[in-house]
Amino acid sequence: MSKVVKSLQDAVKLCGLQDGMTVSITHNLRLGDQITGEVLRTIHDMGFHDIRLNSSGGVMGENGRYAAKCIEDGVITRIDGGGLGKTGVANTIQRGNMKHIARLTTHGGRPKLFADGFYESDLAFIYAPCCDKRGNCNGRTGNSAFGSMGYAMTDARHAKKVIVITDGLSEAPIWPISIDQTYVDYVVEVENLGDPQKIAGAALRITRDPISLLISEYAQKILEASGYIKDGFTMQAGSGGISLAVTSMLKEYMAKHQVCGEWGMGGITTAFIEMMHQGLFKALYDVQCFDTGAIESMAKDPNHIEISASMYANPDIPGGCLVNDLDTVILSATEIDVNFNVNVHTDSLGNCIAGAGGHGDTAQGAKLSIVCAPAYRSRLPMILDRVTCISTPGENIDVFVCQLGIAVNTALAKNADLFLRLKDAKLPVYDIHELQFMIEKKTGKPKPIVLGNKVVADILWRDGTVIDHLYTLGDYSF
């Protein structure tokens, strides 16, 4: 039976959306997303109010402006999920313009909170570049291909109604199936889901910045000295310039020493694909593809395995999620403090710029979590007495690396041996207070920023507990 309906508006009517309900979306299309704005515009123009939006990531780019208008007009009154986005939405919310407090969690926390009933979705909009008339879909092929549908699997499983929006409607049954027809109520065909180049993140490049390269070299030497880089090890690294540089250096080390890892994981990049093709990893687990090479690999490589956000990092999944089996992870930070608490939500002025993503999930799960960041940005020190916002509590962070040196979290008993290993490797290891002093000799000690007194978002740990807040912005000077 065909589930195809003529328009998005018709599908919304058939699903029975009403004021006060929750709609959910996912961020697979990233900066290439050209359909979320149309979804929000439809809801706005149909006259709905008090809609709660749950998103796996921030509402980015031009779509963020549509979401901001929906907030200002009372169409959207709460945002839950993974983040707010860099533009539009975050600015509007931090001006105190949204009726209810946002509730933001990690990639692994989101499926847990859906399963617990803390989050809900009355109507999920799922984007699929390849879909048949019964609603079976995947993200691997088509003009707007983005690879893994790992985050959308949560929405498909927990939403009361599901609309798949596609720009690649297939007359024949499709295979493989990422989300099957039993979860799908209606299918809507559109001309275009997004910009393929921006969906694929354009070309991700290894950093050429000398400071970032030095940080990458230190991180790689930590991995070598840690004892974890051996046959059967597992790791995750991100798509930033430093992470890509570390991955490139690690590839050379593994090839030279004939090390074969069990699997790599995360948002997968071409760097990981090359390592798998060279026999340096047996398999890759992928919750979202970050670039063209990863998207193409998912369509053809059997050892490039699509996983759900729940399998990736849900702390309550039976048998344990994959992050619990990580040996190492390379992470970033906008700030870190002397207790190793890490901020990735805001910049140093308190402006919300990102969501937590899988930061806290992987940091807690991995045996060795390494946070890399420059010592200062625009002469603002990155080691503080207390971060502006706690995204990942310090008890989950093992090492901080900047261009001036390395700090090991020796407050954790498990890191006593790691501290000695890095010292024996002649690496520049300091107490984090020493490193803070070295940085402040260059930058000076900034005055504390003054935030507004209204909470606009709760920062939730992956188990649903509140660990910090986002506030309205206040006046600040340096």
C-alpha cells in the first residue's frame, strides 16, 4: 500500500497535529539542510501554537532563522534534544524570548530520555534521500545522500506518527533498509532535501596551523605512550582539524608498527575509511557520516556499519552501548577548568554555539579521554577557575592538551600510571594549575563575565540529571 501523500500540509493534517504537541527532527543534513525551514514554515502557516520541538542537533543555518521566527510568534515554545544551533535560535532564546526552558542532552542521552518518557514526539519528520512508497528508507543513495540515519532511528521508534520526506522516491522496493515501513505513516516527495556539498561537510582538511599541529603531535604521543594502541584497540575521533591530524599521525604509526584496531567509531570521516581500507581497522561503526568519502563508503563497504544513536551511546541499552567499549577518544573544548570540567556549549562570552553531541557519552565511556584545545583564543585563556558552562564533568576527562603542554587528571586514581608513562616519554606534563599560570602570563587573567539571571536552558547529563544551565546574556568587559 502506498503511503505517499501530495503535500507536507496534507501529511500534517492526516497525522492530527494539534497545539501543545511535540514535533521532532534530526540534523543529518547539517548545513546542507534545505527542508527543515519548509517544515517549520508549514507548521507556522497552518496556525499552530505552543509546539514543542525536539531535535537531535542544533537547528542550523537559514533554518535557524525560521525557528527563531516560530519562537518569536509563539509557534514554538520549547526546544529539547541535542542543541540549539549557532545562529537564530540560540540568539533568540538567550534574549529570553522562549516561553519554556530548553532541555539539552547528549547524543546518547536523547534516546534514553525518549525511552524514559521524559522526551516525547507526537510527530516526527524524517528526511531520507531514498524511500519507497511504503516508507522503507535509507540515507545511502540519492542526490541528497548523507549516509547513516542513526539519529532518525530514535525518532522513528518513539514518535506516535512519522512522516518521511524524500527527494528520491523509488517505484521499486529499496534495499538496504535503515528505517522500515512499520514505523512510517506517510511519505511526502519534495524536489530537494538539501545542498549535497554542504550535507557532506565540503572537504574536511587536516589542520595546517602550526599551533594546532603541535597540539596534534602531543596528542599522538600521548596515545603512543598510553599503551592502548595495540591490536584490537578501539577509538573515536572527530572531524575537526586537530582530530583529523591526530588520525593521520596515528595511521602512520599503526602502519609502521603493524597494529590493527578492532573498530573505529563516531561521525565517520574519509580518514577512518582509508584506515579501514588499509587494514588498520577491521570495521567502522557509524551514527553519522561527516564527508563524501564516508557517505560513499556506507553505500558499498560491508564493514562500514550503520548504528542507531541508542546503540552508539544510550547508557541504558541492554548489554551496554558501544561507547562503553572505547579505549580512546579525541575531543575538543571551548573551555576547560582546573577541575577538568569541559565546556562545548558556549564561547567564553557565554554565547551558545553548539550542543554537547557525543562529548560526554564518549568521555565517560572511554578508558582514555583526551581533550585538545589551544591555550588561548583571541587572548582569552582556555583554562579557567570555572568554565562558563559545564558540558562534561571533569571526572570523565583524563588529559588536556594545548600547545604549551599537557595536564593529566591525577585526581582520578586510574591516571597515576598514565602520568608516569607520559613523564617517562619526556612529554611536557604539568599540573593543570601550572598550565593555567603559564597561559595567564601570556594573556592576563580576565574579569569574570556577567551572565543574565534568567535560565533559558537546562544542561542535562546523559542520565537526565541537570548539571548546569544556559543563561540570558549580561554585560561583560575585559
